[in-house]
Amino acid sequence: MSKLKITPSVIPNLFTALNMFSGFLSIIYSSNGNFVYASWLIIVAAIFDTLDGLMARLTKSSSELGVELDSLSDVVSFGAAPSFLLYKTYFYNYETAGIILSSLPLIAGGFRLARFNVQLVGFDKKYFTGLPIPSAAIIFATMVLSFYNNGFDKIFDYIILPGVLIISYLMVSKVRYETFPKFSSENIRAKPFHFIFIFISFVAIVIFYVKGLFFSFVAMILLGLIRHYYLKITNKTIRG
């Protein structure tokens, strides 16, 4: 009888599984009307998603299997879970149209992940083409945590639908979003604005808690759009 061989890839794959399980729990809590726990579990899933990549690099166990498993987990945690959360907190009011509209982050996120996988060369990238699906999910989760109280205020009738359409579009767009820069003196000198933004975001999160996280991600989306169209208008190319 052959012995079970445990490889270093078990560690990142465990975090990937925890990511998927967190998304599954989020759906359960949303179905039971506990939207606070459902939202936090999406954020927890994002933490596990970050850790699985970190562990894969530390253990030097990146693999095609890990990439595919990670994408499948992301579809659950950052596609299905936030879409169901949006439906239960807002879009249920619109019946069939609400089902279709709330499914857009799931569908766009699925296409986004599929495109990422077929375009992946190696395992380190300097930028993402299209808004990363975890970023979209965190925006929806923090929006619920910050502004939902047995319903959204009337002003959100003018915000949520356009927001869902724009974020869903950005996931499948060709707008480039840079990856999180590694902390080093060389990177700080090369990209000082990035680290200033990270510092301001950290301060905002400390002061304003979840709302600070929400507005930090909104600012990231807007800055990415501004940068994209500025470079397009001036016919400049994005380095990296």
C-alpha cells in the first residue's frame, strides 16, 4: 500500500478551500437574512484568497491546478456570494429583472476569471486586465456593511444599479489595474503615488472602519479609470 504523499501545494490549496468555504457560508447567511455575517465572510474569503497566493510563492508550489482551483473558488466567493447578497438586500424588489441584474457580477466575474486563466503566462503579473473580481466583491460587501440598515436609503436607488452595471463592465473591460506593489525602497522610489494611496487608504480604514475600506476601493476604481482614459487620450502606453 503506497503512502499518502503530502506536497507543499497542500498549504496554498488549503487556503483556497477556506476561501471557497467562506463564500459558501456567505450564501447561507444571506439566505437566512444575516447580511452582516454574509458580507464579512466575503471579506474573509478575500483574505484567504490573498494568503493562498502568498503561500504558493513562499512554498514555491504554484501550479496550473492551483490557478484553476483558485478561480473556481473565486467564482463562488466573489461571484455567486456577492450577487446573491445584492439580490437579497436590494434586487429582490425587481422580481425577474432583479434576478438578471443581480447575476451580472457573477457572470462578468466568471468571464473575467476565464480570460485571466487563458492569458496567464507564469504566475507573477504587474497588472490585471479588467477589475479583479475580489475587488468588485469587496465593494459590494462593504457597501452593505456601511449603508444597509433593514434596507438602503432612497439615494441608493440612483447608485446601486449604475454601480453594478459599471463594476460588472469593468471586470470584462480592458482597463488595466496594477497589482499590489511589493514594499521595497526601489518600488517606493519608482511608484511613490501608489504608496501614498496605500497609506491614505490605511488611515481611512483606521478612522472610518468599513466605510474607509469601501471608499478606498471606490477610489481605486476611479483612479484606474482616470489613468486608463488619460493614457488613451494622450496616446501613451502603460508600462509593464
